[in-house]
Amino acid sequence: MGGCCSIDVRFGRYTVEDMGERGYYEYCEDDDDDDGGGEAGVKFADSGATVRFQGSSFRTSMFTQQGKKGINQDAMTVWERFTGEKDAIFCGVFDGHGPSGHKISRYVRDNLPLKLSSAIKQLHTHNGVATRRDKKDRKQTSNGTDNGHDDHGKNHFFHSLQACIVQSFKEVDEELSMDSAMDGYCSGTTSVNVIKKGEHLLITNLGDSRAVLGTRDNKNQLVPIQLTVDLKPNLPNEAERIKNCRGRVFALDEEPDVYRIWMADEDCPGLAMARAFGDFCLKDYGLISVPEISYRKITSKDEFVVLASDGIWDVLSNNEVVRIVSCAKKRSLAAKLLVHRAVRTWKTKYPGSRIDDCAVVILFLKSHQPFLNKAISDVSCNSINQVEIASSHSCRSYRSDGDCDTILGNLKVDLPEDNRTLKGDDVMMVQELSNEHALKLIQSAMVANQDNKLLEQEEEKEETVHREEQ
């Protein structure tokens, strides 16, 4: 993302400086972060919203890192007090592609929240009733799943916002096509966003970025729930629409698992997603900018939501992502921890490939850290061999069989029936786990401890450099 907080960032036809003069944004030199991990770059929207392009807050953690493919084309943003409401927040990740992908991802990052905020406030002015709906758009926006505990047909919050969200996406795409400073003919961006207001969570998705929820199951174990579908061209509904518009969907011989959209009479551009902002060369061949929208009613078991570009999901599973986030010692480090782990996995899983850009926004749904984090952080690398874990299953001993390059090495973990060494929340947590799961938890904890220490050292160095510069 690079210079996302400089005054050269553009909002449609206006620079950030222009937006400030017009009352849309007011600069704040320092980020008064509640969690100690903030960075400069906080702005205030005209509605009173706090806008972030980097850093962290009490509720969110953000981080992006350039890959090995050139300029970082990923962008991200968080709007706290979205539309001026205290309990509303907007989070978004945008993954650009094509020659001008970096410009388009930032364009959408800057303009989509403004458009949505304005539309939602206007909707509230009209008593929250959306009177006009497009049946075709409604069919394309709903993924047919509830993702929660409330029926779409009965939920006023979902339906009142659905139409204005679709219209906002349409207007942003149209304005992008008319902006002479943007070359969106063969360039575009994904968009995965959440809007949280109270117990309501709206998820919008365009492309193949992804949103995953970290929640608790009936055994109080942290598990992932994927909130979005990777909108690839070979999905049945997407492929049908594309073919009906004379577009073609096929994979190249050298990439048999990567299906792409192609123009009717030319083998270009080969876009590996079925929906996107921009990419106007394909808009006549089935590519659309209509988002898939879903709703979830937040419960007491829900911990956090992870939004990330495919640089994360291409190498880490949903389970791995949730586990890594839960291992973060501080919320402010959670996104950075996840990106660092993804980069490391790229190097080992695809050593001959260029690492993709990575962008992560994590929205924490509770005001306190879940006790799983406390239990994990208490498992230090120095004392791990002496950790005794009580289990409701029979007592057994495990020895890791990983290679010599792992941090664990030949770690032996004894699991006796006597649980005198465990106290409080540790006992509560571990008694729900099988011995095998407990070992995996400890393994994750050790790797996370090492990563956390490295990130804390980096933070200290950055703070020292910042103080010296001042």
C-alpha cells in the first residue's frame, strides 16, 4: 500500500487535501491507539467517522506487505463510527490486478466507504425503507445462506441496506469507468467488506478475497466459519452468466486448476475471478460488479472476523488463519503476525513462485481478549517441556515428529492425570481438548511466541527510530 496516508492519495477527482478542504476529512497527526499499536494516518470523515488506512485500534488490526510481483496492489481501510454512529464500523480489503491495479484498489478503498456512508445515511432519512429493488440484482447478491441465526426475509436490517449497497457498488464502478486518471480497461480490484452495527454483521464480497469468522463451537474450541464464497469463474452460477454473455471460461494447460474469463473472440485478458470493479473489457462478457451480500447476527461465541486478500488464503487454510490470530500476544500485532506467517509459508510451499501481496484487516467482536490467548501466551518456550495438561481422556505422552528445522524439535509433552500445575482458565480450556489437539495447540503457541517476540522487537526498533527522528 505504500504511501496510502500521504496527501497524494486520490478520492475520485479529488486529492486528500481537496477532501479536507471540502469538509470530508480532517487530519490527525498522531494516532491515539487504545492498544498501543497505532500508526500515523488517522483521519476524520465529515460524519465523525475515524478513518484508518494502516495501524490498529482497540477493535481492529491491519497490516499489508508487498510481495515479489512489483508494486503492492493491495489496499485496506477501517472506518470506525461509520456513518457517525458509535456502534457502527466498516472494514474493507481490496486486491488490485492488472497494470493499474494498485491505483484502482486505492480508488475503491477511498470512494466505496464514502458512497456507502452517504447512501446509508440517506436511507435512514427515509425511515430505513428501500422501496425499489431489482429482482436480478437481488438474485445475484444473495448467496442463499444465512451465515447466522436470522432469516433474510424477516430481517429488516439486511433488506433495508441490500438495495443501497448494490447501487453504491454500481455507482463506484460507473464513476471509475469515467475517470480519465484511471485505466480500468484491463485492470480492476476485488472488494471484501463488513459493516458491523451492534449485533448485526453485513458482509459484501466482489471477487476472490475472503472473510472468515473465528467463533467457538459447542466444546468452546475456536473454529472458522467462512463468510464469503471465492467468486471464481468456474462456479456454476457464475459460469452460466458468463457463457450467456458470450464470455468463455477455461483454464490454461500450465494452470489446470485456475479457471479464467476470456473475451469471446480473443484469448485475453484471462481474469481469474467472476466479479470485480473495473476490468471493463469484460463487462460485456459476464463480469459484473454486483456484490454478493450476506448477513450474520453476532453471538456471544463469535470472537473476530478476518478479511484478507488471496495472498493469505492461497497458502493458509481457514483453520490455520484462525489459530494464528488467536495466538497473537497483542491485538495490534495480530494482522502482522498473520502476514508474516503467510510470507514464510509462501517460501516453503511454493519456493519457485513469486510471493503475492498480502493485506489483512481483523475486526475483534469483543472488548476483551479471549482466554485462549491468555493460555497460549502463558506457554513460554522455556517452560514448555514442563507443561502438564489435564485431559478428560486417558493419560498419554506425545513426541513431535516434525523435522529438525521446526522450533519444537524433539519436544516431549507429558499428559498426566494430575492437573495440579494448571490453574483457572487453563484448566477450563484444556479439559475440553483431546490430548492430540492439546499438542497442536502447544505447537502453535511455541511458533506464535517466537513470532510475537520478533514483532515486538521490530516495534521497539521502529519506536526508537521514530523518537530519534523527532
